[in-house]
Amino acid sequence: MEAYQHFAIYAIVTPLFVAVLIPIIALWKKNWAMPLAGLALSLSFVLSVLLVPKVRAAGYLSYHLGSWEPPFGIEIRIDFLGVLMMVLISSICLIVAIYSLRYLAPVRPKEGKTFFFFGEEMEAGKRPIYYSLYLVLAASMLGFVATGDIFNMFVFFELMAICSYALVAIPGTGLPIRAAIKYMLMAVPAAIVVLLGIGLLYSVTGSLNMLDIAGRIADSAYGQVIVVSYVILIVGFAVKAAVFPLHVWLPDAHSKAPSPISALLSGLIVKMGIFGMIRVTYSVYGAYFASDLAWIVNALSWVAAAAIIYGAIMAIRQSDLKIMIAYSTVMNIGYIMLGFGLADVTALVGGAYHIVGHALAKACFFLCAGSIISRSGYLKIDDLKGAARKMPLTCAAFALASLSIVGIPPTAGFVGKWYLVWGSFSTGNFLLGAVVIAGSIMAAVYCFRVVYYMFFLPPADGAWQQVAGEAPASMLAPTWLLAAGALALGIFSSWIVPFLREAAESLMLLN
Amino acid sequence: MRKVLAVLCTCALAVLLIYVVTLLPAMGDPDNPTNSNVVPRYLEQGEQEAGTRNIVAGVVFNYRGYDTMGEVAIFSAALAGIFAVLGAGRRKIGRAFIDESRVKFSFVSGTAVVLVMPLIILFSIYVIFYGTDSPGGGFQGGAAIGAGVMLFTAAFGFCRAQERIPHHVRIILESTAIGGFFLVGTAGVIGGANFLTYAIPSLSAQSQTALRAAMLLILQFGIGIKVGVICTSILFALLREEETDGVEHAC
Amino acid sequence: MVWNTLADNINYAVAMVLFCIGFYTLIIRSNLIKKIIGLMVMQVSVFFFLVSVGYLDAGRAPIVVPGEPPSAMVNPLPQAMILTAIVIAVSTTALFLSLALRFYRHYGTLDMDKAKEDQR
Amino acid sequence: MNAEIGCMRPLMAILLPGVSLLAILLLPGKHQTLKRAVHIAGSLGAFGVVLSMLPGILDGNVYGMELIPIVELISIHLTVDALGFYFGLVLTFLWVLATVYSSGYIKHKDERFYGFMALCNSFLLGCAFSQNIFTYFVFYELMTLASFPLIIHEETDAARRAGIKYLKYAIPAGAVILFAILLHFFRGGGDLSLVSMGTLSLDAASRTLLTVVFLAYFGGFGVKAAIVPLEGWVPDAHPAAPAPASALLSGVILKAGAFGIIRVVVNVFGLDLFKELNLWIPMIVLASITIILGSVRALAQDNLKRRLAYSSVGQVSYILLGIALMSPLGVLGGIMHLAHHALMKGCLFFCSGIILKKTGKKNVSEMAGVGYSLPITMICFSICALAMMGTPLTVGFISKWLLGSGAVQADKPALIIVLLISALLSAFYYLPIIYTAFFRRPQEDSESQTFQFKGETSPAMLWPAVVLAVLVIVVGVWVTVPAFPHSLASMVVRVLFT
């Protein structure tokens, strides 16, 4: 037993443990919450990064919890996609946690100009709870991508869900509460549905380990039950992923939550739904995938195309910045779904790349929106005219991230879309490829409109007068880190894509 | 319109689900996949491997202890979420509508509660500690504790109940379960096994059984306390009235 | 043939019907508490289904009694799963209720539709 | 074609304006003069580096380096061959003059203007030096975005509308090009490089597919090259932009589209396949229509810059016409016209900018007597206007002559009529300007003080125009001097037709 095998479990458990420590320590030391959270998340990040070469060398990492061999105990099974997601989750959580520090800070008026929107609304007592929930959320996402057991996956899925409902509602005022209720009304039934699907699957296989199930359903006598359970599971995950007709909770929840939480919701949590779909489709239903389930997956790719068009149209129609960004998420989920629905290695690489690229760019969007809102209080796109005169660096980060969302070449967004188009062309779906490109143009309309307002229009009368200026460095640095990450991923994609291709091939090989 | 749509949706769902039911393996058949895969080992070797005669407890704490850790975390997260929604304030004073009830405090009910409370606590401790060998365990016992506190609150009012279990004590006790899991898990790792292994392989074989029993006890107790306290905290959080007039109301 | 299977699996069928009832309640009622009740019915129906999956004809509780054959015990795994799922359901419901409480305090109603116009 | 020589120089040329941009950003606000100097130095540096490759290029060498692999099989790869070098030399030269000119012209928010100008310079050089069509596309799109702030620099409503219109045309065009690249890459054999003479072939792809690919490329690049149904943004963008930006738009940025089409025809399809697919006839027809229509619409404009813009619409199609003729002389003429038109139109826009700055006159009808107040400017303007008409001893004549002989060589003598009509029409819309400027008396009652001789404008604005006007004659007389367009263009043609 080598030490590195324990890295994965400690990456998951440490934030969980620190999360329960924080309320205790907060009884005496109010300000220790954020440093502790940062410490735990950095540890997770370091451990995840250290795992990458190990997973790459062995193909996967299998860790038997409680030393029980897989079908009997719970297995942590990390493939390359999983470890990539772990690095992504822990890094973005860390970055956004740093951002939260000043975002949640209490009001500190300076010459009557600066005010922090959110800190004013939230009672000081909620701050340790915020970090506590935040850490549990991070831990649950890490656990969700790492696990190799389908019921354990459900447990972490629910853990993640509960934290995200609570974090959406944390301002405690009317609209966030209503958004959280709307979210719960969709997501709780979805979780029940997932449990039902797991129950059906269990009743015909008698196992909960994914690899074991995959082996057992290959020659199962209950083919139709398995197909139905697949549909049920996919619908359940699709709600969490906000796939087009089931997305109605998303615009409200993502726009009314505190901005760092919006960043996590859009950047990571909806991706967990997609990750669940990918995991279930390829790791569990691999044997059925090519034959009985092909039409379902194929239908998903058309749903995805509808999501792209719908999300883009709705984003163009919005006048509220955060709702626009939220609809953009609906659209980009369509892209990722497309990569998964085309059932092609290249398209899957594109989808996976888009998960990463969109996570960085969208988190950056929401952090920029958060900086602007907390500095100026303006929520509408029309109010952003001339924003660059007061907050040039924030606006520049927004512009850089929007290049990635639109898919202008040397950015991460482009690489993802490139592989998606490649995948759709090589499977003969020219129409879907055209939808990808058309979506890019529509993304350009709604992104560049905001950039244009920020940089090239004069502010309306009296607007931006009392705004003090640029956001503090601890908010700017995370924003820029994410924007730079989106750019760097576009430039250095050739380092990552071979790994992803390998991961996608190993996923598809299970067929 | 909405009604028609709802009926249609539900009917479609019902047809699908009933259709699946007709395809499922017959219930209770010993040859079902559920009864022939995986489970025989639990039933045959569970007592020896997991150290519990109650196989469900063996599965919950040992074979699938990681799930239980997640479940405990969910419970904590739900409490944190309720605080996040309703306000966390470590206010010493809170009031609730039951304190302002016009029904007078009844001597009979008070006495009954005082008499029953020790029994409830005793019973829950029994359920917690005896859970490895009979139906029961930390969750069930904890729930019983919570029910006891609920009864006390109903009889004596929110203010007095709150005084008995102060906020900071509750906060500390809430973390016992996760802390227990973390410690037990880490002990296994330090001993050279995997996380959540209820053994320290580097120690002698004789001490393993005792060690495992001790670890199980720690966990059961931690979970029991934690569930009871969280039930209490949820109750208090939901009861606490919002102070709309800004005046602090003493008990 | 189909009816025979259905009769054998009557527990499953009842669970599914319960599920549908819960679902119908969830989507048709606009009162939050009723919606939550619908959700709980759905949850319970799934638990019921899972417990039935673990059932064994003439089985006894999964507690080892010396001298009895282990194969006569019912499946403990669904029970363990439901134990976890129940705690999850309780947590979710508690959080949902606290949100409903807050909603009521803010809007003065529990009706989602009535609060729709109130943009606060 | 010779093997590529690994070399940092293309990258250096691209990065140098970027360095100047950094310096502009980092220098504190008060050092205006220093910033201007740095800006000019950056563009001069780029020009110098490009020029330093001249001897090697004339020897037939190819410089290049691979920068970063973007996706599998595709990388950002720079190569300087004769054609790319030619375009790069033209654009860096015009850019040096435009930076000098803008240091006199731009008075408001000059940092932003300089910054985006430097960026545009970098990206366009990237276009010129790209080894594959993908690299071309990347730099092309970035250039599109970076040129937007140049167009709306004045921040008037008209400028904003023009800028938005520009993006409305350019971004879908970019998507169409991307679509073409994707089809080309995934269905056409997977070779995007621009080093050989034709990578597509009928063996690998069907006729329909190749036609679709070409139409998509042509449509996409055609928006920048202002082919007739897609030229709508040109007449709005030119008058709205400041004069140095309009000079660059007409002189170089429009050409980036035409250059893209040249690359596609020459390097992607190859002349043989192009002929085989019968695409050249519609291209000739379209180019001819654009030439005539551009000139006709220029006649109707009173706004000077708008008139020049429509003239550009017609003139850029000369380049396409030359390529579509596919005869050695025609291609030579087309490629040479790329440089010639840049010289002429650059000078014309510089002059129009000087007129606007000194007299405030936008419209031709108001310009009576401007020739007296700005004699040198108007002489430069006249030289270039005459060259535009095709007067012998100027560059305009060389292009027209070569194109005409190319048409004969390609057995399409009817096209000479198109060239003649165009020349006639340009006479109709250029001569009145000269006439108004020199021979019409200003009306006495209207603001007479502007017509007094007040001396020429500042040297920073005057000299670029003078240099260009002189070059229009020098290049037109000593055609075959090395480094002049003929030598490089004939290298390209030699490779193509052997």
C-alpha cells in the first residue's frame, strides 16, 4: 500500500471534517472560517493534482473503503476523467472561496462611496455557516466524481443538492428563498427519481458497484427493465444538469444566489449532472449502450441542439446580467450534452473539454457580475454602460471570458466546440455541427453586447458617479485567474487533449 | 389546462412504472438476482467479518460505512442549511408561539413529562448501544432523544427547553459523528489499512476484536448524540420567532 | 401472464401507484406544504419499493441467531440503503420546511401562484 | 518550393507591435510624446524585421516556425513564403505611415487607438505569415475584433452604428469560414496547410462538397473583400472611422479578405482543380459586377470618404478578377494590384483626413477652392486619383494593363470592356473632385476664412501622404526594382505556372 492511494479519500474527507470544525471554532474565532476553508481546499487541490500522474500511469485508481473488495464494500474508482474533474472542482472551489472573503465582508463605507451589497444583507453569524456549507459542497462534488458505487453516488448527489439549496437561499430574503424553493421543487423529485432508478437497477442485478453492474447487465434477462431504469436515471440527472426542457429552475437559482455561489452552480454543479449521465451511460450501461440505448442517446443529442438554440435566444432576450449568464449556462449545457449524446470519442473529448472550459469562463462571468453588483448595485445590462471607466480590470476579465464563451480561437471554448463539430461531422450529423457554429454566433451577440456596453458606451446620466472604483485585489485576482485559465486552456490544449482522448476511449471501450 | 396536463403526465408515468413492475423478477423469490449476488456473503460471514450480529448494522457501519458518513454529513448540512435560511444568530434569547399560548401550563402534563423523560433517554441509550446486536443503532436512538426533547418543549415551552441545552454545546456535539468517522478512518490508515477499516493491522490479532468493538461503539455513540442534537436544533430553529419589532423578548 | 406477475409483485405496483399519487400532488397543488407532502409520499413510495425488493418468502430479520441457516434471512442491503435514504429524506424535508416557513414570513402566504406577482 | 528555414523573425515581427502596446499601457499617462514614439517604433520595427527577410525571400527561401499546436493535427504555424512576405511587406509599410499619420490626427483617447492599432498590426501580420488556413482564420478573427474599436473610435452615434454593422457582417462571416474549414478538414482530407499548390483533390472528396467548401470560403472572406451583395458595411465604416483607420481599412483590412481568397484559390484548391470545378466563371462574373457596381454607386456619393469607400469596393475586386482569370499575366496583375491599391487608396484617405481636419469639409460639393488652401495635399490627392483612373506612368496603369493582357491571355477579351468602363467611371467620380478643389471659386459668403492660405497641415500628417504619392509614381515608372511589387508577385506567378 503506497501513500498516494489515500490521497483521493483525504481530498474528499478533509473538507468535510473542516466543515464541521468551522462552526465550533467560530464560537471563539469569528474570522478563522475563511482561512480554514482555504486550507482544506488547498489540501484537496494539492492531493488531486498529485493523483494525476498516478492515475495516468495506471489508467485508474481503485481504493477499497474499509478494505472490502468491490462488490461488497464501496469502491472509489477514479479514471482520468474523474481525476480531471477533481482537479477542476478543487481549484475552482479554492479560487471562488478566496473571492468570497471580501464579497461577504461587512459594509465598510469609504468616503461614502464603497458599499458591499451582499455583506449588508447577510447577518454576520451566517458567514461561518456559509463556509461550512461551501466546504461540504466541495467535498460532495469531489466524492461524487470519485466514487465507483452507484448508491454512494446518490448519497453524494443528495449532499451536493442540499448544500446548493441552502447556499442559494442564504441571503434569506424573498427572491433567493423563492428561487431556492423553485430549485428544490425540481431537484428533490429528481433525486427521488434517481433513487428509484437505482432501486430498479438493483432489483435486477443485485449489486451496487458500477463495474459489477456493468458486467451483470451484459447478459441480463431483464433487458427492458434496464432500459427503463436508464431512462429514469437520465431524467433524474438531467434535471440537475438543467437540460433544456427541465431547466426552468436554473435562471432563477443562478441569478438570485450570491455571486460566488452562482459561479459554483454554473461552473461545477450543473456539470455534476452531466458527469452523472456520462458515468452512468458509459460505466454502468456500457453493454447496452450501442444497441438498446442508442436511440435514447441519439435523442439526447437533438435535445442538446434544442437547448443550444433555446438558451441562446433566451440569453439574448434578457435585460438582467445574471439571468443572461444563467441562460448562457443552459446553452452551454446543450454543448456538453451534445458531446455526450453523439456517442463518439471525438465528440466526448469535446464535451469533456467544454466542461472544463465552460467551468472556468462561466465562473469568471459570475465573479465579474458579482464584483460589479457589489460595487455599484447595478443589475441590468443597460446600467453597465461605461462600466469600464470605473472598473477596467473587471470588465477586461469579462471580455476575455466572453471570448471563451463565444469560442474565438485561442481559448478553451473554441477547442471544445472544435471537437464537438469534428465529432458531429465524423458521425455524419452535419446539421448538429451547423447548430454548434450557429450557437457561437448567438453567443457572440449576447456576450459582445455586454462588452460593447462596458467599454464603448458612455454611462447614463449620473450613473457610476458614486462608484468608488475597481474591486479589491482579493476579488480581482480570482476573476483574472479564471479568465487566464480559460485562455491558457485554449493555448495549451494539445497537452490535455491526448489524455482526454485516452479517457474517452477507455470509457467507450466498455461497449 | 394545468390539471389536464398533470393528469396526462401522471398517467404516462403510471403506465411506464406499472409496465416495469410486470417485468421485474417475482418478489420474494430466493433465486432473484438481489438474493443471489453479493448478499450471501453478508449473511454468512457478516457476523465474523463485521463483528455485529445485526447484519444491517454491519452493512451500515462496516461494509458501507462510507455511505453512512455521507448520510451523517447530509444531516449536518441540512441543519446548517436551516440556519442559513432562518438565521443563525447565537441569540441567547428567543421566543416562540408556544410560550405565548393562552392554555395554562398543566401540572399533570409537566409531571408526566418529567417522569417519562429519563425513561426515554435510557431507552435511547439502550437502542444506541445495543444496536449492533439487535434492531436499533445510532440513528434510531438519536431520533428517540430528539422526540424526548420535543416532548419536553411541548410541555415546558421553548425558553426553558433552550436553556437546558445551550447553543454552543449543541454546536460542539453536532460535529461528533463526522469527527468520529474521521478519527476511526484515520486510525485505519495509520495502522496501514484503508480509510474506514475498523482495525489497526499493525496491532496484534487478539486486540483487533476489542478494537473493532470500541470503534463501533465510538461511532454509534457519536451518531446517536449527533442525531439527537440535530433534531433538537432543527426544532429550535423552526420554533424561533422572527423578531420583527427589534425588541428582544425575554423569557 | 402479465396479471400473474402483477399479482406477485403487488407491493411494487402499490409503490408505483403511490409514487404517481405523490407526483400528481406535487405538480397540481400550489400550496407549498401540500407540495412537500406530495414529495414525501414519493419518497416513501420509493422506500417501500426498495424494502419489497429485499423481501424473501418466509424470511426473518437479518440478525444472526446461532443455529439458524443464514440463507433464511431477508436481504439486509436494501434496508441499509433505506436507512440512509430516510435520513436524506428527513434532511431534505426539514430544509424544505424551513424554506417554506421563511417564504410564509416574507410573502404572507404559502401559495406559490399567489406570490408570483410579488416581486420582492 | 524550398524547405522551411526555422527562424524567429516572423514571430518577432508579429510580437514587436505587441511590445509597443505593452509599453503604451505601462507608461504613465503624461508621456504622450514618448508613447507616440514607442508606437511608431513598434510598427517601424515590424517593418524592419519583415524587410530583413527580403534577400532570403528573393533567393527563394521560406522562413517559418511552429508556435503552438492548438488541436490535434492543427497548430498555429508561421511561414513566410513569397506571397505572404509580399502582403506582410505592404501592410507593415502602410502601417508605419498610418502610425505616423495618426500621431498627428488622433487627439482623443489616443492610447486606446494606438493600442488597438498595434494589435491589428500584429494580427494582420499573423494572417500574412500563416502556414495553414486555420492560423489564418485565428488571426483573421482576432483582427476583426481588434479593428472594431478603430472604427468606432470617434464614439459618435454614426460610428457606433457603423461598428455594430461591421460586426454584424464580420462575425457570421467568421462562422461561415469556420464551417468551411471544418468541412475542408474533416471531409476534404485533413490538410489545411497553405504551402503547396492545392491540397484538395477530387479523389478525396466529392464535387459538390468541394463546391460547397469553396462557396463557404468565398462567402466568408468575401465579406471583408466587399464582394457585391456583402459589401454593405464598407460605405458606412469608412466615413465613420478616423482617417488613418479608414486608410488601413481600405488599404489592408479589405485586402485581408481578398488575400484569403487568393490563398484559398491558389494554395487550397490549386488552379487546376479550380478550373476543373468551373468555379472561375462565376467568380469572374461576380468580380466584374462588383467592379462596375462599386464605381456606379461611388458616382452618387457626395461624402468624400463614402465615395472613396465605394471606389475601394470596386478596386478590391480587381484583385479577385486577376486571380479568377488564371492566366499568368492576370494573376500577376491581380497580386500586384493588391499593393498598388494600398498605396493609392492609403494616400487618398490620408488626404481626405487632412482636408477634414483643416477645413472641416466632408462633402465633395463643399470643397471648392480647397486646392488653394492645401496645395500639397491636393496635389498628392490628384496624383493618386489620376492613378486610380489608370493614367500611364502610375501604378494604376500597370495593374490595369496587366489585367487587360491577362484577360486576353485567358481568352476573355470581353473583360477589357469592364476594365474600360470602370476606368471611365472612376474618371467621372475623381475628376470632379480635382476640378472642384482647384478650379472652382469658393462662394464668397460662406466662411471665407477657411479658404485663405493658412499653410499646410502638420508634417506628421502631410509626409505620409507625400511619400505614398511619390511611390505611386516611382513604383509605376521603375516597375521591376527588387522589393517592388513586381519582383515578388512574379516570383509567385513563376511558382504557380511552372
